[in-house]
Amino acid sequence: MFLHKTPNAYSEDTVPREYLLKTSIILKFFEFIQWPEEKMIHNSETEFVLCMVGSNPFGNLFDLAQKEGVFRNKLIVKNFSSGSHLDSCHMVYIGKSENENLEEMLHRTKGMPILFIGDTPGFSRRGVGINFVIINNKIRFKINRRVVEDRNIKISSELLNLAILVDE
């Protein structure tokens, strides 16, 4: 249900299979998440901006999605070495290298409709909206619903039903 394309469509020899699957899941998230109207207005067409901060384990896996778009919208992927200038982002993947800078990044963007995603243990309890975890060799994700709601982002009940809900 969650695969946007088959993992082989994004295949790159140097990227672990885990990140092939996470790429598909992240792209599918766009279908089940609603941002405030003012966040969605960009020029004459709707576009989603996915930002990568710090270490990027995905390589160029999002390149095909940039060409094809997601959920009937254009996708723009931006890479940042630090967590500044995130205003235009809809989703921000926070690499493991940003563990020390997480709180500062979240504080600087407090109240902004930006969904932070990670895959570092403990991130969901520290204020990241969606955090990937591996349980019994399966990729799952935790959603911190309070954090997401505080950023004025709505997540569909279908996505919430698939998640492990975290109470902060």
C-alpha cells in the first residue's frame, strides 16, 4: 500500500534497501498530510518542498520523484548542511549528524507548519513529528501527534492508524 514506486525504480547500488523503502514511504506521506492553505501557495502551481538537513542517507533516491512529482504536485528537494533557512520546507528530514542541533532547529522553527522526520532513536520524544524505527526487521514509524498539531499540520486517520503513536 505504501510504495509510491517499486524500490527498484529508485535503485542505487550504494544506498541500503532500508532507505529505498523509506524513500517510498516519505513520498507517500504527502498524500496523507495536510498543511495550512498559506503553506501550500507557491506561484501558480502547488509544490511540495522536502528538505534534507545534515547527513543524507538517501543519496539521489528522490531525483525521480522530483521529475515526476508527488500526489499530483511538483516536488522540490533541497539539501542543507545545517538547519537554517527551512521556512519554505514542508517536510524536513533530519540526519543523524544533526542530533546535537535538534532542539535548536526545532526551537527556531517553532509554530511553523514544517513536519520534521527522522530515523534516530529518541527523536520522536524530542520533538520530531515522524520518526522511523525498525521493529522485528520491519520499518515502522512513530508519530508524535501533539508536536504535529502544534505546527498546525493535520495527519489523516489512515496514516495515524498505521503509526505507533507517541505521547510526549
